Amino acid sequence: MSKAGRILTGRDHGASSTVHCDVVVVGSGAGGSVLADRLTARGLAVVMLEEGGYWTRRSFDGREDHSYPRLYQEMGNRATDDQSVLILQGRNVGGGTTVNWCTSFRTPRTVLDHWRDQHGVKGLTEEALVPHWEAIEKRLHIAEWPLDRMNANNQVLWDGCGKLGYSRGLVRRNVNNCANLGYCGLGCPLDAKMAMGVTLIPDAVERGMTVQANASVRRLLVENRRVRGVEAQLLDPETDRPTGVALTVMAKTVAVCGGAINSPALLLRSGLDGNGNVGKRFFLHPVVIMSALMPEPVAPWSGAPQAAYSHHFIERGPGKLGFLLEVPPVMPLIGATVFPGFGEEHQQLMEELPFTQTSIAICRDGLLPEDTGGTVKLRDPAERRVSIDYPLRAFHFEAFREACKVMARIQLAAGAREVRSLHSRPVRIQKAADIDAALDSAAWEAGRVRVATAHQMGGCAMGADPRTSVVDSTLRYHGMDNLFVVDGSVFPTSLGVNPQESIFGIARWASQFVAAATA
């Protein structure tokens, strides 16, 4: 590799090699990209390694059958071990920012206070993060999506909340000159989404950073209290299979930024278990879904995917999970995957897709004392796949049931002809008076109701006590001088909001500590 910044793929190396830099950043999503941007701005030499491919707007053709294999972990089929929770997670240069729906929330103060009081996190206050959020918001053009550009899919949530007196808000999105196409989850063909691959990664490359796509980092090179570098296998950009070429990156400082599943897996492959805490306290923001048959077309695949939200039910009292209400886009392939039924029943649901509105409830896990979340483990150190255990407990199902009731009321208030749960045997409701009885009698068990997530947090939780956490309040791995974890895996709990901007802000804040360790 030359000193000039550039973006390389797995086909750009014919032989194994070793390179040297100040900081190696493993992962190119929300955490790794912001960190790399700040480090290169300080004049540090950075190499970024990304397991996924390098794709640009010229590749984003709006086809689901192309986009999920190219841009998502396990081709969009990642799930918990028991298949009870579908996990959508990005895997490409830009990570989840390439395929998310642009929703941008700052971390709620109540969550930051909880981390301070319950987990001993120091210094990570709202006041400390505000200047970092402001800088990110300016660079990424984060602003409320106008009400007059809201699509019909989101309008149902907006109108229903208004009629029932529930609080509601307009989603802030990281877009610039957005054409309101609705293809955010498949990669923006116009580069209107201010994803990392079109903003901070190019910024850092201009300052000299080298990005290596198709680089599967297999282990950290650990020596006493330091990490000397990382070893990666290069993958073929077309087949995603190892080429037989190895890349070793030697660095003064190592930043693991692979996300809440891949970061714990890398640490475990490297023999670092954080006193048994790596992979623990893993949270998913488990999501339940209600669909509604509307009298007029809503075309749920068209327009800004998320424009309206409600935080009315985020605080539900002791012992209960709160939930955030939002709207997802529904395209044919993902609709066919999540909608229940077989044969004619399933075909009917798909034929009605243009008239189908869908709402989601994102449950805030991890704040109850008894909610310790799930676990990320290795299936086999030699394999790239990991084991993901996320047990659904009674408090989850209580929240799922009550959230589905709320969503049904909102949809019917907005004029739905019928609302439907996503149980294996869907509950169908036409009248608000029937909601409680119908959903109380439904099967609230793992595998009997569709649960999904696009948010993964925890697994390398930060905290003051190395006996119960993985990184300290500066995101440095306990007991290692030059190893940091900078992504959503450091959250001690989930957030109750989409995590993108929280990761941006915390990564930008933490860059000062990574830079200091590299001096």
C-alpha cells in the first residue's frame, strides 16, 4: 500500500503482506468511520479494514435480490440461534449507515443518567456529547423530514396518534437533496443519504487513510498488555470466499468497531473474554409488527421510509419495557419474508401489499434490573458465523402484546379496514372494541409471533468495574493499554431510539482518548 489514501478490494492483492500505521480501525460503520475521520484530522495514519464489499451508488439498482446478499450480514438472513428474532445488519464499506433508514436521534438523557448511576460510566454526559452531535448534524445535514413530504405509510401513524392524543414527532434524517424514493435500505442510488461511504470515509481517505474492503479480520495480535496489530484474510469480492491472501496490519493502537455482534466475536477469537463479560449484555431492541389494510393505496415501499414516530409509551412504569413507535418500509421480498401464512393465504397478503400499512414497536431492553439481555459466542473459532442467544422472557411478551394493541388502535383510528398481527396464525381485527380480547388470546411465545430487529447494542459493555464490564469510560479495553472498542457494542443497555446518532456522537467523543493513546 502506498501512503496515498485509497479504497482497495480483495482483488487488489496478489500476495500476503504486512503494513504499518498509527491506528488500525476494524469496521467501517457509524463508529469506525467517525473515529477514523477524527484521527486523520489529527494527522494520524489510519488503515481501515472492512469485511464487506465496496459498493457505490452505481451498484444500487433497487433490487432486493441484489442488495441483501451484497450489503447485509449473512445476506440478510442473520438471526438468533433459535430463529425467533430476525436480525438485519449492514456489511459493506459504510456498514449499517449504507442500508439504514436515515433516522437520527440523540441519546436520551435518561439513558445516559442510567449508565452513570447503574454502570459507573463517567464523563459521558449530554453536555459532553452536544458539541459532537452538533458537528455531526452539520456535516450530515441531519434535520426533521417535512410533514408535507411524509408518505402515506407514515401518515397513518401520524394521523392515528393525533386522533388518539398520543405524542408524536417528525423524524430527523441524515439526507441532502433527497428525492423521496424510499430505497434507503437498498443503498441510495443518488448519494442523497449522508452515509459514511459518501461522507466521512471519503473525507478521511482524502487525508491519507487507506480502506481495505473484503478484509475479514481473524484475530488481534495480543502481547501482554498491548495489541501489536491484526491479522486478516482477504475475500474475493464476487464470491466472498477467502483468496488465500493474508494481510497483517501493525499499529500503535487498535480500534475494534465491528458492531455489537462482530466486535465481541473478534475479541473472543483473539483470546480476550473480558473476565467473562465479552458477548454478555447483548441487546436487540426487539421489534413487533402490526399490519393494516387501508382503504386507499399506501405503497409502503415508496417515499422516505421513516418520517413519523411516537415516544408516548417509552416510559410504562416499573417492571415493564417501554417502546418506541415507528413505521418501516415494506418491499416485496422483505414483505414475503416477514408476512405469515402459506399458499393462498400468503399470496393474498402479498397481493394486498400496495394497500398495506405496517407499524413497528421498538422495545427498549436492558434497563430493567432482571433484563441481562442475550449472549454472543463463537460457534467455532475457525468459522465466520457466530452464535447469538437472545431469550425472550415474560416481560418481552407483555410489552409485545401491549404494543400490538396500541398499534392496532392507531391504525384503526387512522381508517384501517382491518389490522393484522404477524403471528403464525394472524390475529385479524376490524373493530377497536375487539382489540384487547383478540390479542390477549393470541399465542405470545417464541416462534409463534414475528420478532425482528435492525439495532444491535451491547456485548462489550462499558463501565467502571472490570468485573462486570469490558471497556472503561474512555472505551479502552480493561487491562489493555492500546485497545479500544468504538461502536454500539459498548452500550450497557439499549437506547429506546435508533442508535445511529448515538454511535456517531460517542465515537467522535472517544476519538480524543484513542488519539492520546497513540501519541
